Amino acid sequence: LVTAVNPPRKKRAFALLDLAGGTGDIAFRIAGAGGPGTHVTVADINAEMLAVGRERAAKLGHDIEFIEANAEKLPLPDKSFDAVTIAFGIRNVPRIDVALDEAYRVLKIGGRALVLEFSALRAAFLQPLYDFHSFQVLPRIGKLIAGDDASYRYLAESIRRHPDQAALKAMMESVGFARVDVRNLSAGIVAIHRGYRV
């Protein structure tokens, strides 16, 4: 995702918003890859995760802004970011189309949104193995290691309910994104959707 964002390494101003980025994992990488003009804002609905992110940022010396915000109603001005990212978070947003519309609203003209999320497997012959791993193996590992199989079962179920590559692409286009493309990773287990505000 950091490579897809490709923040400028020179002093040129570059504002990025990372949605559902609570603990700062993506934000730290992008801030580290960008030049002195790169400014990263993390927005998340979970105050506890934001607190962890702020603490980590202070220890690592990153100047990152953390704000508590709902992706469906961002307290941010129109056309204020060069890029918006969301990594493994849009699947848990109740109204994905509303969140995409908000991402579009806060992007500058020419800005881009990048959505990294679990998606639909593109290799049909791998589907039985993938299903067995998702619904049988992962929950058992979760119960063994963390004493919690329900969260891992929810993960597998939420991935199946999430719009596939074509459906999410269509949703992005419906709120106004142009030149939307999809890059499948690991045979489509994960995909990066990218769209531009023009």
C-alpha cells in the first residue's frame, strides 16, 4: 500500500488521510517513506486504538495527527487531502458507500483513494482449501493461542460478506471516483482498489 501511495520524497506538500488507521501501522510507513512535506492524519472511531497510535508515534518521533472520527461522517474540510487510504477497515464500516463518498469529498482534485482489503479468491481450484483454512483452521488456532475462536470466525464470515472486487469497484465509481482499477494480491485473497477524484 505504501508503494501504491508513493508519497513524494522532496519538500512538496503532500497530505494523506488514513482511515480506520488507529494504531498507526500504515501511517508510520507512509510518513517514513515521504519527504519533509508529507503530513499524515489518522482517523479512527476507536479512541483506545488512537491512544495506542499516539503513544507509538511519540516514541518513534513521528509527527502524525490522530483524530477520533467516523469514516461515514468525517469532521474534515472538502478537498483537503492528496490521498486517502484505508487498510483492512472498510469491511467493518456499516455503510461502505457513505464512507467512500466521504473519502471522495475530502480529496483534492487529482487526489486518489486506495482501499486495501480482503477480497474474493480468483483461483477457483483453491477455494475449498481457502474455506477450510478460514472456517476450520484459523478459529482453532485463535482458540488455542488467544482463547478466542469467535473473533477469527467473525473475520472469515465478514470477508465472505464483503463486496468482491467488481462490486467494490462499482461502488467507488458510483460515488464519483474515476479511473478505478483493482490489483489482486495472493490470487485475490487481498486486493487494492484505487480511484481518483477528477
